[in-house]
Amino acid sequence: MKDNTKLIAAGRPHARYAHPVNPPVERASTILFPTYDDFLEGSRTINYGRLGTSTHRALEDVVTVLEGGFETRLAPSGLAACNASILAFVGAGDHVLMTDAAYDPTRKFCEKFLKRFGVETTFYDPMIDRDGLATLMRPETKVVFAESPGSLTFEVQDIPAMADTAHAGGAVLIADNTWAAGYFAKPIALGADVSIQAATKYLGGHADCLVGTITSADEATAKKIYMALLQLGSNVSADDAYLILRGARTLSTRLERHQENALALAKWLSKRSEVERVIHPAIKGCPGYAIWKRDFTGASGLFSAVLKPVPLPTLKAFFNALKLVGIGFSWGGYESLAVHVRPERYRTASAWADEGPVIRFHAGLEDIDDIKADIDNGFAAMAQT
Ligand SMILES: Cc1ncc(COP(=O)(O)O)c(C=O)c1O
């Protein structure tokens, strides 16, 4: 061989020896097949990098067993997972029922993008009952989309009743299960056809990459999801799949601590004079609390507090005084966060009655006393305005 050929042919993967604990990052576009028969093998095999390598398959397998589904596929972000899942089931003339408490970009995808392609969306009150949902179903309804609890306002939804209603009308129920991280709730066992996670949040757990997971309940559903991702040209980097898989190994330990800190913080906030009410699925008074008790085995670190009405400069003083708790979007990483959310701005099916600002907190893994002290400083700064 000449040098220019040697540079190509040498240094290829070694025959497997004793294997490492973690599946390594396997980056690839082209996959080489040992024989023509291998080349002809079916779609689940690893045959082209865009469809994933052994790194992606390892993560998918973990999420499949966690969610209790038939198969999991990855998407480039949580939002891409939501959107691809809806696209897998709808076409021009179809209708989607979307929770009014949905993550705002999921909502915008329906309002703007799907509309351009002739798919109509009706937003429904997240606390709608079985009969109410049934009256919104149309012959052309193909997807009922749940986000339980809503990731800004935390209404817990009745997934079994919603699944019955969707199925009776010939639609699928897709559930965004990001808050429970596949650990504290199993929507597929409750009747959902598809369970989605923004693995960006708890599965990854370190606020450093974006991935979505789509778990299907059965083979026919999985095939539709796979075809949608394939036709959209969806791809996840092997490095990101590796990071999420690494995070997943410590999910349960981290979630227990997020749960403990969030409950302690929510209870402390509920006693503060600055706070009108807290909205935490595991605390009585949260819409759907009884459903949470029935269907969930725990609570993660994200919840909201409604403050008593204050002028904007006072609210700014609160945020600007925070040193430990970050001001930022997203959640599910190891750090505490606070963000001002405005449900009154986007809800259309269920008016938002509170007048005071809503602050969404993510309780991180820090010591709870330090988190409380930082928020206490924020309240002190408010008092000085
Ligand atoms: C409930 C929920 N679903 C989906 C997403 C989208 O995830 P990503 O940021 O990975 O696109 C988010 C992001 O905040 C979310 O909160």
C-alpha cells in the first residue's frame, strides 16, 4: 500500500477486547458492512450515522426500559421530539387537541407551523374532564397532546381518561413526560401511545446539551415515529447521546434530592408574606393534586410560586439580588434557577386569574439552606424598593 492509502486503511476500530463500563462515543456517518447480506439487513440495525450508532442505541434502550415502552428514538431537542411526534400522525385537514398549559414553543408550533400545512389546533383547559375532552374531539382529530404537569403552571392531567377518549375517537395520546423524567410517572402504562422527554432536562442533568426522546407504546406507533424522524432528516450527535446516557445513570439519585429540596423550598415559600400561593403538584391545592397522588410516585424539582402583585422594579430587584439561584430558561440541571413566566400572555382556553407575577423555581442540588438564604436576599431587596 502507498502512504496515501495507508493513512486511510490503518487505525480502524480494534476487535473488541474486554469492554469499558460506558458505551464509547461512536461518531459516524458511513457504516461499513462486512458482507452484502449484512448490507441488506433491516432498519433497526446500525446502517447510517444519521439514524444513530451504538451510542444512540444504548441511550434509546435505557429510556425504553425506564418509560416501559416498545421502542425509543432520539430527536435533536425536546421541542423537536414534540414536533416530530405530532407530525408523525397528522396531515392536511387533520385536527390536534393541545393542552393550554403546554410549553410555549410546542404551542407556537401548532399555532404557526401546523396551521400553514392545513392542520388545525384547538387548545383545551388542562384540567378538562373526560366528557369535556370528548366534546372537543372531531372525526379529523388525530392527536391529543398532554403535558402533565404543565411545565409552567403545573396542572396534573388525567392521562388514563384522556387516553380512553383519544382512542375512542381514533386519535393517539402523546404525553410530554419531561417533569417526571420517566421516573416518577409512566404515561405509557397509563394508556398514552407516545411518551416524550426533553432529555435536555433531568436525563442529561448537567445543563450542557439538548436531546429529545420519543418512546412508543407499540410497534405500529414506533414505525410512524421512525418514519417521521427519518423523513425530517433528524439527527443527534453521538457526543450528546453519550452525555445524556452518562447523566441517566445518576437520574434516580439526583431526582430524590431535587424532590426533597423542591418540597422544602415550596413549603418555605408558601409561608412567606410576599407569596400568594405555590403551585407544586405534590402539595394540596395544586390543580390535579389528587391525580398526582394516584398516578405519580414522586415529584421533581420544578414548581411555581405566585407572588402578591408588585410593580416591575420591585420584581427586578428580587431577581437582581439572587447570587446562587440563576436567572435562566430550562431546568433539570444540577443548579437552582428562577424565571418569571407569564401564563396570562398566551393562554386561550383557560384564563389565568392571578394578578401577581409567577416565578418558576427549579430546586437544584445545593444545600437547601443556601437556596433559601439566596431567595431571602431577593425578598429583602424587594422590600427596599
Ligand atoms: C415540558 C418541556 N417540553 C419540552 C421542552 C423542550 O426541550 P428542549 O429545550 O430540549 O427543546 C421543554 C423545555 O423547556 C419543556 O420544559
